[in-house]
Amino acid sequence: MKDRTHWLRGCAVMLVACAAAASACTALPSQRVTRTPAVDTHDLMLDQAVSASGWELCAGPEPLPKRERGEAESLLVWFCPPGFDGVGGTHQEVYRYRSELAATWAYNPEFLARELPRYNMTTPWAVPDEWSYQSPVADQFTFACGEQDSALFPTTVCVAVAQYDEYVSVLVTHPTRDNMTLEQVEGLLIAIDERMEFYLRKDTE
């Protein structure tokens, strides 16, 4: 009888533990895969109104080929400076994942290594000394610049990668090539933050 009592107690403890684990899993924010009302990813993209004066929309917004598990949608928009000769410009990519957890997992060293590649770089990626902006909205944020070399030209390239809930935004700029200042680059990132904050607000009215 005593052994049976211990056995029953053990089963009860296991049931409580399993129930607690199941409750914790269902409580994870990553389980939310839909948003009400739905967000149009186009609204999260930069537009010509916030690009530098005289810049033109060269391409997009247009879909990109899927490249990762958990990726549900992706868009690219590309802006070109006056006198654009086919090299440089600024483009933004926005990736929507099936859940916040999928976006968090996607934002990994492999993803960052792809967005901040080492090939054709004559200097390592680094945060400029004069740069201080850190996104107050993004869940994860990375910004770095480096000197890129090619058969055509040397140029500075800056990349910002940021996760906002189930979305990841990638901004690529060429400040020296396109006569942009870091202050202007910061302005683009602020514009992205403002759009993300407005459209992805947790408590939608």
C-alpha cells in the first residue's frame, strides 16, 4: 500500500509537470502566427518620400525568392541616386516569417554573415566611430560599415539588419558612392523604425 501511494504521488507530480510545460509552450509569443488586422508588408517598406532628394525608385517593391525555412514572404525596394550608372544605390529587403520565434531563429550568425559578407571587402565590418544610433524599436539590431573593392570602384557600404516581431529588415547603402552622409543613413533607419512601430504595434486599436 505504501509503495502504491508513492507511485500515485509520482504520477501526480509528472502530470503537474507536463501540464505546466504544455501551458508554458502555449504561452510563448512565438505561437502567434497571425496578426489582426493583417499588416500589408508593402507598408513596412521605405518609399520615395523618405529617400534622399532627387532619388528615384529603381525597382520594387517586388518579391524575392524564398531562401530559408520559416520565411513566408519577402519584398525588395531599391532607390537610385541622380546620375545613377548601375552601381550603388540603396535597397531595403523585408522578410516576414511565420512567427516571432522563426524570425528570432533566422536572425543568427549565418544570416548576418550572408548580409555582411567578407568577399570583396578590403576592411573588416565595423561600427563607425561617429555612429551612435541604436534602434529603440527593434528586438535585435546590427549596423556596420566596411570598404568594398571591385574591378570597377572602391566604396563604403553600410548594412543595417533589424528584427521586429516576425519581420526582419535589411538596409544596404553605399554612402561614398551615392554622396550620402551617415546622418542621412540614420534618417532612413529612423523612418523604418517609425513604420515598424506604427504598423506592428502590439495593441492594435
